[in-house]
Amino acid sequence: MEPKFLSTAIGSMPFKNPDYAVGISLKNLDAPIWPQLPKLSLLEQMEIQYSENLPCAVVDNEKSRMFINTSEDYSEAFAEFYEQYMTVEETGGDLDFMAISDTYSKGIHALLKTLTAEGKKRPFLKVQTTGPCSFALTIVDENKRAIYYNEEFRDVIVKALALKCRWQLQAFKPYADSLICFIDEPILSAFGSSTYVSVKREDVVAILGEVIEAVHAENALAGIHCCGNTEWSVLIDAGVDIVNFDAFEYGETIAMYADSVKALLERGGMLAWGVVPTSAAIREQTAETLEARLETVMDNLASKGVSKDLIVRQAIITPSCGTGSLDEGDAEKVFSLLSALSKRMKEKYGF
């Protein structure tokens, strides 16, 4: 696949009306997304949204948080989960036990409803999940210890998120010729720091690889989104198809891994350039300024020995991150500029 400046986005939006958010997505994106709506409900928060039917997950509404309760006997819950997991692995069986209901995501079901009413297939659709590293390093147990460091529970979380991806992809398969699933890993921007010194590179590669394999099992493209700087070769080594990064603030960092990026692009992988800022900086931007920024960072990568022609053919354009924390007006500008930039770049390169 050569995306040639296809536009898509990260999940979160600041709106409270799911149908309105879906309309923004369908109007502006080549690969529309279902909107995550964190201002609508605690259950739409980044990790909590994917916790439905996760063994031992507890949503504490009073304290607006979620934790994993490891203090009680969880053997029966684990046995049931692994039995269902193995059934899916062996037979491609029913994924309803890992479905995301309307209670946890108004956006998924609003998009499904709209697509059903349209009665046609879109060329592309994009879904997303919170990545296993970000989930497990953010969510804690009853003693406020990151659940990542409990290997039993970490394995369940990785497998549960993999199944969440597969459920989404199966749900949207009737409505698109091609599907993309992003694994959102903002916490990887702190990978290698003193805070996460005990998080091993090989473990991250293996954990990400398991979720990527689940996406590939549904014949979809797997992307990883990280909105800060990180060791980009980790994502590539995990087998991802699309690397999505904040190209507005950190666009030059991708060139530090030029050899890995070159290998990714030459095997048909893609870079998703998050060049449209999701901060107050959006207020000063135009399609022209964003084009200039995108050309600068693409040329910087090309100067490290990566073919510019390959870069532009394998380019996707996105916002730098989700828009969920923005004012609604700023978020709408993000999507309109994203659409304008995508069209501008396609015309410029004759796509």
C-alpha cells in the first residue's frame, strides 16, 4: 500500500455529541476514526475505555480512577479468560466477551450506526486501542504499584487488548476495503528514562509484537502512535506497519533511526507524520506553514540516505496527538487544516 499523504487521526476528541464527532471524522479524514470522547464520561478515558470485562478491573467512580484488584482469588477469572482466549486463537471464535459496549464508547457505536445507514464501503477506516505498555504502566493495583510489574496480570492485559483490537476490526470490516489499527503508546516517550529503567527493550518489543500479530490476524495494518520522542527502532523491531509520531515538535528525531526507517519503508511500511499540532500552536498555523514544516522534516530524513520519493509515497498525515484536551474550536481547526494539508500535498506530488 502507498498511502500518498492519506489523512487520518488519533482517537480522542473534545466533543460531547458522538454524532457530531463522527461527522467531523467522516468529513475531514481519508481514513475516518471512531471518536474517543473523554469529556463525556469517565468510562471514555484512555485506559478505562478498554477495561470492560477485564479480569479484576475495578472502576472507582468516586475517585475517578480504575485499578486492578489483585488481593482476591483470581484463579477462576483467569481460567475463564484464558479458555475464551484460546478458543479465539484456535477457532477464530466469538469475540463478544471482549466487545466494547455503548456504555464504554459512544463513538464506536455512533460510527457503526452512521456507516450502516450509508450502506457503502469506505476505502479506509481506522480504529485504535491504548497500548499494552501505556496501559500496564499507568494502571496500578490496590497497592498503587503499576500492574506492568505483575507478570501474570500483564500477560492478561496484553492479550485482552489484542482481543479488543480484533473485536473492533471485525466490527468495522463490513464497512471498509482496508482497516488500520493504531496502538497508542504515549508512555514510550519515557522509555529509557530513570522512571522506567527496569522496563526492558526486549519485553517492550515482545509485548507490542503480540498486539501487532493480533491486528495482522484480521488482515489489517498495525500502527503505533507515540506523541513524544522515543527509540523509534523499538516500534519497527516489533513488526509495526506504521510509525506515527509528533512531527511538529519532534520531526527531526526520526532521522536518528534512518537505517531502521529505511528498512521499514522498503518493506512497505509507512510513516504517519503528526505534523498538525494539537496544542495552542494550532491557532497560528495555516496549510502553508504546515506544508513547510512537513517538507523540512521529510528533507531531513532524506538527507540521511532515505529516498525522498519513498518517503512521500509512504507518508500518512495526522495530528500530533489526540484533540481531546483542546477547546472545540481548536480541535475543529486541527481537522480542517489536516484535510487541507493532505489535499495540498497530494496535488503537489501528483497523487
